[in-house]
Amino acid sequence: MIRAVNIKKSFGGTEVLKGLTTTFEKGKTNLIIGRSGAGKTVLLKLCVGLLAPTSGEIMYGDTNFSQLSKRDMRAIRMEIGMLFQGSALFDSMTVEENIRFPLDMFTNKTKKEKLDRVNYCLERVQLEGNNSKFPGEVSGGMQKRVGIARSIVLEPKYLFCDEPNSGLDPKTSLLIDELIHDITIEQNITTVINTHDMNSVMEIGDNIALLHQGRLAWQGNKDMVMDSDNELLEEFIFASPFLQRLRKAAVGK
Amino acid sequence: MNLNFLYHFGRYLILLRSALTRPEKFSMYWKETMRQMNDIGIGSLVIVGLIAVFIGAVTATQFAYQLQDSFVPAYYIGYIVRDSTIIELAPTITCLVLAGKVGSNIAAEIGGMRQKEHIDAMEIMGVNTASYLILPKVIAAMVVIPMLVCLAAAISIWGGYTASVATGLITDVEYIQGVRSFFEPYYVFMMFVKALVFAYILTSVSAYQGYHVKGGSIELGQASTQAVVYSDILILLSDYVIAIILTM
């Protein structure tokens, strides 16, 4: 479980997060949603230590992550996997080398054991047989899946995904969502996803945090979305007339 | 201006402190160091060789011109080419050129990784990126660049021979006599000291410029240019400081 406690973050004179408190639960896909500029990416970067909070705490279990030295932070980071918006695959390495990189760096496995693990991860993301391709030779959706494979290769306890569906068609988005959700349940990990995608919210939103102007505006799960009276949530989720009509047809509101 | 300098100098020291830590896995660092040695060393052989030939040739030709009709013996041309090459031209000119070739490459490589979030990705994996991305480059350069400088000195002396003997300025016996006269092994020591210091400067300064790059392709280009400019300035400055210290 990860807890963000009274997190504040400022850049220059601008306060992006204004005392945000929320919890990301283990074994669930935790979604951070909100309009552009709400502070989602900043919150995600604070959670993985790429940014330091101005005040407040990021707690991994009982450990105050934001107070750790760089060295101790690295120990926790080895339990973290992250899928970046642009996949962040090393473009001069093949798919196999990309996924193998954390194994090479942090384990003493034999070549065969590493290859087996890489192949397992590739199979898990339905990309078996693509070992020797370079990131530039595969599609955007495949790159995301390679990114997922790389992020789970060390069997992390925490998985962070920054806009995993951006730039993907609806069907591939769904595939990525299902993949992340299945992995979360299979491995009983804490997954945190920063997304704009409303399909993701309704499909895999086990725990959803809506951010608005740097504050937590609503928290709940996908089943609570339809019945919620929260104006900000309604405004965000049912932004288009089409979705408003769908909702009316479903719950009569 | 002064505050800006102090800010960058402080950040440079912090980066170096992070870089000089125990590697996560020695074999990965070793592999990366070997790769860098190949890129810096083998990759720079042609340009270093080419420059060295002309350094020697131009030095020999110009001194031959200056010494004609003087009482200075002709064999002094070989002596002057050897010493000026070993003490100054081989280490300094080679490293100024390498600052352009290797330095800009390092800044662009690390800066590109920063912009494509590769550095963030490695950090989240638990990799000490300052160490993994910078230390192998600095070590590789400090091993390979003195070798390149040594080679440049030898090629330069040969270039001087070719230019002066082949064109009939002096005889080969005179040139070789000059090259073998008044040899001071201490000058070779000076050459290696300069090569080591310059190698360290051009890699660490360029890595610093790339590591902290922000923005897009324009900023990456600027970082690459700044890497070369600052490296060159610091190489010339340290050249003077080393000259003072080692000749005191």
C-alpha cells in the first residue's frame, strides 16, 4: 500500500499540489484521473521519487519514502516498475536487451535463466518471438507492451503507469488495460495508473482518485462513478454529450 | 554571473560525487567502459592521426623557414618538432579536437537519454545513473586519450620528418639527429599529465552538460555546443596551470 499524506508541491511560486492525501491499495489498479494541469503527473513523479515534495509524506507501507537518502531510495525503487508515457525504451537495444537490462544490472542469474525470464515476460504481454527487434521497428502499442514487460521483469511490488493508453487506438488501449489489470491481480501488486482514458476508468478502476486543482476532489471505484453526485466527477467523466446520453440511459440521471 | 558560476560548479561537484560511488554491478560497468574505450579510442584514431601528421608537418616547415640563413644548425628542426609536439601540441591540440568530437557526442548522448526519459527509467529501476552513465566514460577517456596523445606525438614527429625530408628542407640524418638530441624524459611525463587532466575535463564537463539538459532539440544542441566551448576553455586554462606547476 502507498499513502500520500498532505502532499504539497510547488514549482517557483506556483503550487501544483495543495495538501493532497490519498491511498493506493495493494492488489488493485489505482487510477489517478483529472484534467490537464490537475497535478496527476506530478503526484506520480513524487510517488517514484523523481520529484521531492515541498511538504508531506509518501509512505510505502511504514517507510517514509520522501525522507530517504538516495541510496535507501534505490533499494525501494528496485521494487518499483514503471511504464512511461513514451515507453522510454532504450532505442539502441533490442526488445530482449531492453527487458533484460534490469536483470543484467541487479541479478546474478545465468544467461539461460535471464533468457527464460525475458521470454516469460514477452509471452505475458503477447509479444513472444519479438526478441531481436528494435523499439523503432515495432508499433506504439507493442512498445507499451515491451515497456510493461520490462517493468515487471524483476517482479516488482509496485507498478506505476503514466498515461499507458495515450496515442493508442481503443482496442489496443483495452488490451493494455486488461494486461495491467491481470498482472496486478496475478502478482498482488500495487498498481498506480495516471490516465485520461474514460474506458480505463470504467473497466479497471478499482480505486479512483480524481484530482482537481491540486486537491483530491473525489475517491471511489468504477461502480460508484455512475451514481456519484460529485459535480467535478460528472464534469470530467461525462464531458461529452454522447457520454451524458449513455449515462442517462443507464441510470436515468 | 558569479552566482551562476557557483551554482553550476556546485551542481557539477554533486554530480561527480554521485558518479564516484560503488557500481551496482561491476560487470555492467566493465562492459560499458570497454564500449566507451572502443568508441573514444578506435573511433577517434583517424581524426587524431590526420591532425597529428599536419601538426608535425606544419611545425617542421615553419621552423625550417625561420631557421634558414641563420646560424642555428638544421638538425634543430627535428629537436623543435619533437619537443613542441610532446610538451604542447600533441596533448593540447588532440584534446581540443576530442572535446569537439567526443565531448559533443557525450553531451548529446546523455542529453538525448534525459529527454527521452531513459535516465528517469533507469533511476526508477534503481540504477545510479550519474555513476552508470558518466563513470565508464571518464575512465575510458582517461585510459584511451593518453594513448591517443602518445600516438599523436609519434605520428606528428613522423609528419615533421616527411614534410622536411621529403621536400629537401633537411636530410633524414639531420632530422633524426635532431629528434634524438637533448631528450628530456620529463617532457613525456608532462605530456601524460596533460592528457589525463584534459581527458577528465572533456568527459566530465560534457557529461554534466548533457545530464542536466532541459527542454527540446534546441536546448540539446546548445548543451552540446556548451560542452565543447567549456571543455576547450578549461583545457586551455588547465594547460597553463599545469605548465606553471610542472616547470616550477
